[in-house]
Amino acid sequence: MKSITPKQIESLATAQQYFHDCYILSSLGALSRSPKGQKILKNNILTNGKDFNIKFQNVNGKAEDYFVSEEEIYNLKFKDNNILCNYESPIVKSVELAMNKLLKKHPFKKPLLYRTMESQQTFEYNKPSRFLELFTGQKPLTLNESSLSMSLLDKVHKASEILMKIWEDKDSAFIAGTGIHFGKLPSWHCFEITNVNIPKNLFSVFDHRQNQELQFPIISGLIKFKFLTGYFGKDLK
């Protein structure tokens, strides 16, 4: 098997989300926008053009490979209003199916609360920090993900410092996530950070569910999010 191509990696930055797995889509998307993240994707996602092999670098301290066949990829369909949709991305499907296999073998890699939620597939609902560590082998920097607080309001100074470093570090790969939200953003949703512009006081995120980029003023925008998680270039190997 060979590594996925640069064009295939690029496609992950804007891949459409169907299932409740924004944690997977935003993680793959964030890594695809980082040069070091692209190397990890090339190393961890192999294909012969039909089947895929997905490598998770840190499952209880060891690397594990999961083979996903062309037939399995074809048979994974999203059910919407009793209509089955055989959506497009075989790479996203292969990672989703590999997560199904990993969770079947290691069920505690999905928090108990998420295991009680109704879903179409086992891979739905999880923490992006948990997926990132499983996939890359490196523990991500995480701010407020597991806190009871639903906003970064009391951590805006630290969050702003992280955005400043993202602006300075073009090799970074970060995700912003909401908690319970009463504004226009969806609750419990993950977005990859696509751009930070400190001089203009703006940062942008990509929403894989709506397939669009959103832009916010830094401080007022950060208050809308519950947590940040991801890597600076020095942390990716």
C-alpha cells in the first residue's frame, strides 16, 4: 500500500461531515493544513486505491493498524430521513470505520457518557483530544475541554496566547469546540482553526457540517467557544 496523495490530503481540509463525528473531521482537517500534520496523514493512511490501512500511533502506548476493505467503505451509508446516502469521501469513511474497529477492541477509548448517546455508528461522539492522541501518538495541548465551564470567558487570556502562537506558527494544528451554546453556533461541535490574523484581530474556523468558514473577532469570538485543543509545530513528530 502507498500513502495517500497530497491532493487527497488537501481534500480533508473541506471534507463534508455527515455523521456526528465532527471530532474526526476537524482533526483530519486541522492536520491537513499543517506541513507536519500532512506527513502524519501520509504515514498513517495507506491505500492500494481500493482498500485502506489506518494506523493509530498510540493505543494504550502501542501502535495499531486497522484494515478497511473497499466493500466496507461502500457499505457505510448515512441515513437521513429514512434515505440512505452513500457519501463521497473514502478516506473519511476509512478512518471512521477504523475507529469502529478500534472502539470494538477498546471500548473505553470512548467516554461512558458518549456511549449512552443514540447514534447510527459506534464512531460517533468522542473528544477530539482523545482522537488526536490516538492518531498522532502525541498528547495535544488542551484548554478547558473537560471543564464544566461552557465558555473560555475565564480563560480568554490563555486562549488569546494560544491564538498568538498559532499566528506565529504555520505548522500548528488546532481545533475550537463549543459546549452548550445559545447563539448561532451549534452546541457540542468542533471546528478546525484555519487562520489567525493578529493585526486584524480576527481568527477563522471551518465548519465541516455546514461546509463553510466562519470568522470572529479574537476576544468576542473566543467567548463563544468552550475549548481549544491541538498542536504547535514543535509538538508534531
